[in-house]
Amino acid sequence: MNVAALVFLVLGAVFNIMGNLGVLIFPDVYTRLQASSTCSTTSVLSFFIGCMLIAGWGPMTGRLLVITIFFFITNPIAAHIIARFARQTGIVPWRQSFRKDPESGEQDG
Amino acid sequence: MVEVLLALMVVNSILALQIRDMLAAVLLLGAFSLLSCLVFFLMNAPDVALTEAAVGTGVGTVVLIWIVYKTERRDEA
Amino acid sequence: MLVYAMYFLVISILVSMARVVIGPTVADRMVGLNLVTAQTLALLVVISVSKERLILLDVALVYDIFGFVGILVMTRYFSGRRGEL
């Protein structure tokens, strides 16, 4: 029980470091949103499962289960809503081979 | 742990006063209210933290967004 | 074990608040606020399991609901205003 909880907490910490790194160094809103949404959902879910394993069977586990299910539903919905907001306010997605004048060089597909 | 959160609250409040975009200021006030709820939670006051989470994060953000929607979004000069 | 998780989450909140502070557009700040909200929820749950008090989990549930409602209202009012960012 204790080793399984430690494994889940370490997994959550690893996902959390990946998510923070992605949010800090990615170049665009959409890529940052992808890193933030996937890594934060997975890491917080891992933390919740580790806390459930530590707390044992009881009334605390029921509330943790309710919070986990609600968070697992609402966080991807919030990420989708932010992506729709960024799309509707006119932010263009980032491309690596973006050229200012397309006549000067050949474009890659 | 509490000291780090209090320093972050000071940074957030100064930036929310200095920024020109009103929607960003509302976002920074939301982050300020979040950290305030966390500080209340760490000081063993769960009822105050519950009220702060309900009022500061929910109702306060909704009312401020409504005010910004009724007026101009950018502050001039 | 939970104490190290608490310190890790506080440092992680401190790092990911940088995107809220330096974000160029409002959508960037909103992404950072979503990340900070998720990590704060994890920190609340870890503290309440560490202290073994049942009343502290209600704060986490209420916080989760109202954070989602805040993001919902924030994007509902300002979507469709193209070119203001």
C-alpha cells in the first residue's frame, strides 16, 4: 500500500515537471495549452490516487473519489473552452517554417 | 511555505494594479484570491477558506468580468 | 512522504505562476491560471489527507466547482471580439 502510494506520487511529480517545462518553453498558446492540459490532468490524477491509497478505506476516500471524478470531467472541458476562446479572438497558430514573404524562398509542405 | 505564498500574493497584487489590460487584471485578481484561500487553508481556518473560495474566486470574478464587459476593456494612457 | 509532496507543489505553483505574470496575451494567462488552479487543488487535497481532517476536503470540492465556473464566465463574455488582443 505504501509503496504503491509512493509510486503514484513520484509519477505525479514527473508529469508535473514535464507540464511546467512545456508551459514555460513552448512558443504558442495552443502548444502551451496542450502541455498544460494533458500534464496537469495526469499529474493531479496521480496525486489523487496516491492520496486515496494513503487515506485507506473510509469516508475520506469517498470524497476524494467525488473530487477526482469532477476534476477529471471539468479540466479537459476548461482546456477546450480556452482553446475555443483563443481561436475566436484571432490568434494564429505557430509554424516553424513561417516566412514573411513567400516569393523569396521555396515553401515546404 | 506560507512566506512564499505571501510574497507571491504581493507580486500579484502589484501587477494587477499596474497592468493596462482589464481582463488580465481580473485574471491576476483571481490568482490572488486563489493564493489567499491557500494561505487561509494553511493557517487552520477551513471555514474562512471555504468562504474565500466561494466568494473571491466565484462571485467576485463573475461580477468583475461583468463590469469589464459593460465598460471599456483597455485603460487609456 | 506527503510533506515532500507539499513542498514540491508549492515550488511548482511558484514556477507556473511565471506564465500568468509574463504571458503576452490573455489566453496565455488563462492557460497559466488553469495550471495553477489544478496544482492548488492537488495541494489542498494533499494537506487535508496529511492532517486527516474530513472538513478540509469540502474546501477542495467548492474550490474546484467555482474555479470552473470562473473560467466558463470569463470565456463566455469575451469570445467573438476579434482583434482586440
